[in-house]
Amino acid sequence: MDDAEANILASLGRVRLCDLAAADGLPSDGYKMCVSALTQSLAQYSAAVVELPPADGALLRSGLDSARLFFHQRGYGSGEAGGGGGSGDAREWCKTSGYYADPQMWLEMYDFRPGITPVEPNGVAELPPSGLPDMFSVLGKVSREVLDAISFSLNLRSSTFTELLDNIPLRSQEVSSSVLSACCHSRPSMEGAQQHSVASQDDEQLLVFSDQENQIDKTLLTLVKSDRSGLYIKDLQGRWILVDGDLGPLDIVVYPGLALYRETAGYVNPAVHKTEVGNLQECMFGRCSLVFKLMPRSVARLSGEEMRAAGHGVDAQFQVPILVNDFMQTEHSANQLFPKNNEPSPHVEQEASYNFVMKRKKEGRKTKALPPSKRLRLEAQRVLKERVQDIADKKGIKLRFCSLRDCESHIKSLDRPCENIRTEIGWPPGVPFVHPHDLPNKAKLMFLEAYEPGWTASQQDLESRSL
């Protein structure tokens, strides 16, 4: 690991689970600092580290030992590469269970899903790695604590995501949507399984991309505990960051998935990840890990209603509710998920126009003076970029503006949906929360004066000098 990578690892948000526990009354300073560290790390690196209590950490380490022994003692059969429950129904994304192998990815998995008893091809119940029910319970609690912390950071009501999640405990005949997977990468004897068929598509339905280099889980949250490093996640700059290379015995990695991205209207980006195990030929057990995926119920709906209710701007693409089951079966492309990474900003043209005008002024060329309305528009665009966006970035806020008509209708209302974000970034009272480019000229002036006091006087001074 080079120095740059070590520095990045050191800056990942690290929080203790006990500090994430919410309590009645006003939030303590410790809780707010813990939530801030968590959400800032998720925003910058799409991952964070959570330190578990000693008893829970010991349970997971014991679980990893059990998983290593389980895979080491297990052989291969042509019927197993592509197993996963032994029935047609078990091939649904929310019903995968039991053992299966993917020789092409050198990966074996055992899915534990409460409510389903996996069976061998001969009809005999499978004997799983030990401790899975207890570990499922521990990691389920951790994931819900993290989810509550995220809802607090977004100023959502407590237990906002409860409607998306399974009952605690499960009711009669219910099957868990969430799943705990014991995984083994690159077990040396896996080389003998290369002749078998490609593994089933069960767990691939939890991925947006089939390309191993760009995997995105369709989860709310994913929690990972491994015995060897190898998990990489892309940060905001597009760099692959090793996120499990410096973990303590009580640490686990947590990262968001696509379902949370959809439910929070794009405010929490999903992690793009891959696993690289390197050369494990000398390791007889390969790389073992425990992966808990907190999934929404198949009958739930993903929508931006809670985000709108909290005053966040919601883009049109997130305003149409979608059934979770349909969401899981819908393919997504990188361009659909992150258009900003592949397309120029919608305001690049205005910025280029402003820069061109300023360049001509500096060069002293004679040019016709800009009309007042156009000058206002370009100045508003500049202030948005230099002032407002800087405030939003420092506070981890994504600017999502209202439409002019809608905002003008509720601008004097006490419960306007954009109130929270307006307050956070110091948006001037009486000015609709829309893109400055679309503001009426009078509102543009108020906007400019709010973020650059004295702007009007300075413009008048410039005009007098030019005469």
C-alpha cells in the first residue's frame, strides 16, 4: 500500500456503534459528531467503518472461522455450480438461499435468509456454517442504526425507512428480504471447478453491472467483514480506494446501495465496488468474508416523498414511485445513474458565455455592452458557482431547485418543502428557490446582494467609470 492510499484509508469515517445509538430528547454533541463523520465519509468515499462492541466483533471473527472450515470441507458437483436453494422460487432475487459457486469469478457463497431452509439436490437439508442466525441479527441491527443516522443527517423523521424494511421479528410465513452471505474468493481447489457451468444469476440480480470492475449493489446498505483485504470502492475522484486494508478486529465496512440512492432522491450515492484478492495460491482457504445486505421488501415502494416532506428538492426522475420488485428487475446503465459524470453541466453554456465576455473585456476589445438582463443572468450564474455551490459542498448538500411556479405558490408558507435547504445555505428570504438563471430580474438582484453585499453599488461604480 502506497502513502497516498494509506492517507485515504486513514481519512475514512470511523465511528463506534455505541455512539450511533439514538436516544429520546435533543441529540448529544457526541451523536451529532458521530453522524457527521459517518455521512461525510459516505459522501466522499461511499464507505465508512463501524466499530462493533467486543462481543459482536468476536462473534463475526468466529463466523469467519466457521465459513473457512465450511468451504474448505466442501467439494464440488456439477449440480452445485448454479445451486442456490434447489427450487424455482428460490431463484427470485428475494428468495436466494443455500450454497452456489461461480467458477468464472472464483467465488463460492452460502446465502442465509431467515424463512427459507435450503436443501441439497438430493432433498436433504443443507448444513450451513455455524452462527449465521446470530450474525444476521447483529448485522441487521447495525445496518438499521446506520440507516437511522443517515435519516438524521437528512433531517428526515425518525424511522423513516421502517416501511421499506422487514418486520422485527418476522411474522409467520414471512421470508427475509435481507440476506447474509458467507463468501469465499479464490479457494485453490476452485481451479478444479472451472469445467463446470457458470453460476446461477441469483445474486447477480443484486448487481447493476455484470462487469466485475463496476459492481453496484441494489441494496439499502451493505456491511462487509473479511479476513483479508481486497475490497475496493471508487471515491468522488474516480479512484479505486482499498477500504478494508487497515481494519481492526472489531471493524466492519459499510457502504450504500442503489435502493438507498433511489429512496433518498440521489442524495446518498451508491458505492461502485470490486474485489481483488491477488495471489492466494499459498492460502489453502482463499479469502473469506461475511456480507450482509439490507434489502427493501419486495412489496414496498421507493419514492422521494419523505425527502420532499423534509424540504429537499427532488428531481423529476425520482418523483415517480416504483415497486421494489420492479426496481430489482430493471437494468440500469452508468449513464442513467451518474449522468453528471458523463455529460457536461446543463449550465456550461452560460458559464462559457460569461467567461468569453470577461475575456474580451480584459483584452480591451471594443464590444457592445451587454443588455442589463443578460448581465444579471451571467452574474447570478457566477455567484451560484463561486458562492452558493461552495457553501453547499462544505455542508454536503446537493442543490435541487424547485420550479418557479411551484415555489412562488408556497414561498410564504410556513411548511414549504424547500425551507430546510434554504436555511442551510442562507438563501435570501422572499426569493424563490429556483435556479438563479430562471429568477425574475428583481429576484436576481436580491440573490446577488444576499451573497455579495454591495454588488449593486459596485456595478453602478463600474458603469460610471466606463462613461
